[in-house]
Amino acid sequence: MKRVTGLKFRQNVNSFGPLGYELDLTQLDDEEKDAIKQHISWYKQRRDLLVNGKFSQLLPIGDDQNIYAWSMRKVPEQVVGFYRKLARPNETLDHYLKLPGLSNTVE
């Protein structure tokens, strides 16, 4: 299960652009292969957005920063990636994450 969790993180990060896996597929167990199949299916459904959408860095990047966020947007869809380098106990965000291009109207 630990390797699948690490694989999920890699999948989330590598979804923002052309999908690729840099690992030896022959070393994966069935659960890991299944996770990759599901991710590829998810990615194929959103490929146009993830490859051709507008990339936005949502938080400035600094050397001492622990959180990172970016998005890919192509109207009417948006995918947001939010990541922490290190997990800290009881850590909360001290601000809201602003998503560019969203309106307050509901269709």
C-alpha cells in the first residue's frame, strides 16, 4: 500500500502536462498496475485540458515554502494541484487559495 500511495503522488504531479512514467513497469505488483491503468483512463478523459489548458501558478514559489499550487484551465473546466512538501501535525492554511477565472454564478 505504501508504494501505491507514493505512486498516487507521482500521478498527481505528472498529470500537469504530457503524461509519463519514469519507472520499471516490470517491478510493479497488480495493485500498482491497476492504479496506473485508472490514472491513464482519468488522464485520457482530461487530456485536452491538461495539455492545452492555461497553466497558472497559484502560489509564489520560495526556498522556505512548504505548499505549492497550480492549475490548468480551459473553459469550462479547471484542474487544481495543491501539494505540501512536508506534512506537519495540525497544520492549517492561513489563507484561501484563489482560483483565477471563476465566477460566483451557478449554472
